[in-house]
Amino acid sequence: MSFSVGEVTKTLSNPEPFDLNAGVITNVTVLASGKRSVQTSTETAIAPTFRCLTDTYTDISGLRALIGSSGTLSIDGTNYTKCYISSFVEKEWFPGTWEYTVSFAQDTTT
């Protein structure tokens, strides 16, 4: 798995099993009458979260440098365009070993 912005590609280090979390976009509003108004779309978007381990801090700093940039998330040979890092948490377990959790959100506007 990797995240690419332009010519820069960063590989996610040793990710644990994950779910693509391809949600159906739905908005439910409860009206004053108690009835529900449901709006939905045929559009879906991915929003996966990866928990990774690395012994190289440059793996972390390289991904953090891509926060705010639109890129392509590649997962098992499938490319998802217009993805952004939506959350990033890192911690050092012991000297030389870090865990980071990175989440992505896909923009589905044209």
C-alpha cells in the first residue's frame, strides 16, 4: 500500500489488516413531526485507517509531509484518486520502533 502525491510515493510500513470503509453517503433528518427525511447518493467513497509499525522515522515524517495534499492511495493494485490524509497519530513504543495510525478520506466531487 502506498500514497502518492506527484512524484513522491510513500509506502505504508507493515500495515495491520484493515477495512476500506466504503460508506454509502446518507443523510437522515428527523422532522418536528417525528417523520424521517432520508437523502442518499449512489456515490461511495473510501475512508480506510491503517495502523503501521516502522523502525525508520523517515517513514513517518515522509507521510506527515503529505498532509493537506491530494494524492492517489494504492491498495492491492487498485488506485483511489483524490485522497487526503484525514488523521495521523504516531507514538514511539521504545527507542527505534514507532507505531503510526493514518486515516484517509476520498474526495468524490468532480
